[in-house]
Amino acid sequence: AQTLSDERESVRPCGYIIRPPERSLYYSILFYIKLLRRYSNMRFPKSRICYNLVVALGVKAQSFAIIPFISIALGENIVSCANTASSSEERKECDALKATVNSGASLSSPNDAMHLSKTHLLYGTAWKKEETAQLVSDAVRNGFRFIDTACQPKHYNEPGVGKGWSEAAAELGLSRQDFYLQSKFTSISGQDPKRIPYDQSKSIEEQVKESLQVSLKNLRTEYLDALVLHGPYHTILSTMKVWRTMESFVKEGKVRLIGISNMYDFEAFQELYNNANVKPSILQNRFYAESNFDTELRAFCKEKGILYQSFWTLTANRDALATSAIKEIARSKSLTPQTLMYAFMMTLGHTPLDGTTNVKHMQEDIALQSRIKGGEKIFADEAELRKMAEILGMPDL
């Protein structure tokens, strides 16, 4: 379960598209070869990369003559740009692109809504039961486009999420590509024994595969923007069995990004990262004092270009948000204490889950998101951020 009910952007599913300079086809191909040789962390099967390159070049997908040429240049793995960048400018460019790719951004999508590198709120759907479909529809009608759920009937109504987003999308004239849909695989220990959505007698790998198929059906989609492991297993061996299966989904184009939730052990997260072939793009954790506000983990995520998603963002910090100091800061910025907290997290580069069931709060939250995406700096400088952090009891930003 990720959020309390009142806790107070077009992407191609198979990869990333990068527009070449306006030159001839020959120079465009050279542009891609140079780019792919330089940058790492784009671990997709050659066929998927080449298909996207062909589309980006404006060549019909049936024109396979170009594919072997690009594939040979690409090779099985793209060499690390960190090892090939020859200047400080190239290194900065490399770091920026790696962070963008790791955060899930489509590099030249015509619709900014699905750029995970952009500031956004993630609508949380836990504990909404039979009201899920209506609440998700309300969220979409009021501007939410990023939605989080889980294949865990104990706490989530995943079919309701599918019904809610799809019906609202049809009403508004939106397509699947206008949404970011994120679900989770939940182990047997986190399931209601009477409502496990997969065959618990099968291997871990098969459980993950069955769970994905259930999620795709429930959410009325052919792919997920992200699949998150709901929590680590007791052993790294079992955790990696799930992770390897999730990696296969990325290679098959069924899932764009993978991540993990409820992982508070820094060394364990580092071990997962180091062992992963497809690196985690998402870490979703409870944001609260008992974990030291994930200070070390968040710094690691920032370094590696991993998106940090927070849940329990408001509930766990309710006492701080009720202080006169927070209320005064919020009032000075024409915000509520709750939207100020969301602004704080987004300013730090994080993505808070927002599970509100109140339409007015939905509108307030999306209004805040629009202000930030429009370029407004809610916090004027680092000093203001540090003052907020101090009130919350955070050791550091």
C-alpha cells in the first residue's frame, strides 16, 4: 500500500527516438552511429533500437537494408560514454543524456507529458476499493496523467484503474500515449492469500510473468511505462530472479522502465544496481524520519539518474506541516501546507505520489504542478529549501 486516500507526458513503448540534424540520410546515419557509440545505459535489443532509428529517419520499417548497417555499428552493447568523452563539454552532455534516459524520458517525444525528467505528480491508487474507477477518472479529468497502481488485490483495484483512465481518456480525446501507467509485482508475502493474482505454486519467474499479463489486461494496455518490484525478497538471489524476469520484459518491449519500492537499505540497493543489466530507473520509498528521509539513497539516485518517488509524503510529515512556520511559508507562496510539501519534493527533483480523493485538492495539486512546469520557482534559493528541510527534521537535502 503506497498512499493514504486523502494524502493530500507521446512515448513509444519500444524505446527512445532521437531526431537527427536536418541533413541527408547518410549524415543522419552517421549521427546515430556516433551517438550510440558514445552513450551508455540504453540497453535495448538491437532490433528495437534499429526499428526506432528507422522510424526516426523517416524510413519505412520494412526497409531492412539499413538495419544491419546500424546494428554492426551498435554491437551488442553500447560503450560507456564516460570512457569516451574527451572534453568537459562532452562529459556534461553525456551525463545529461544518461540521466534523461535513466529517468525514462523520450528524447524527442512530441508530447512532453510523458517525460519523466519533467516535474510531475504521480496519482496513487491504493485503498480506493470500489471507488477506484471513479477517482481515477476524476484525477484524469483534472489533469493527472501519471498513474501508479499494483497487481495486489489486497490493497489495489487494478481493473478499476484501467476502467478509470481509459474511460476518462475516451471522454477527453486522449490516447494511451498521453499517459504514464506504472504497476508493481507483489510477492506472495504481500498478497491476500485468498486473492493472489498468479499461480503461487509456480517459480518466482513464472509468477512475475503471470502478474504482468494480469496487469496488462487490468489496465487495458499492451505495455507498461514502468514495472516496480513492490519490495525486495529476503535474499538477493530471489530478488535478482524477479529482476532478471523484469529485464526480459524491457527487452521484449512490454515494459519501458523497471524499479523497486520499499528498499531502505543503501548497501542492498547498491548491490541490486551493480548486479542489474537493466539498471533501476525508479526507487519508490516512504519519505519519513525513521529512514532518515533516505538521505543517502536519494543522493545515490541523483548521481545515477534514478527517479526517486515518495509515498506517505504528507501523512508521515503531518506534524511538521501543521506548524505555524510551514503555514506561514505556504501562505507567502499562495499554497497550502500540503501543496508546499509537494513543491518541496518536486524542487528537489523527486516525484511524490498523490492519492487524494478530493476533487478540490486534485485541482490545487495540478495547479501547483502547472506553476512549476511553467518555470516558476516556488523556492527562491537553497536557503529556503534548507529552512523547509530543517522544519521537517531532515539532516540534509
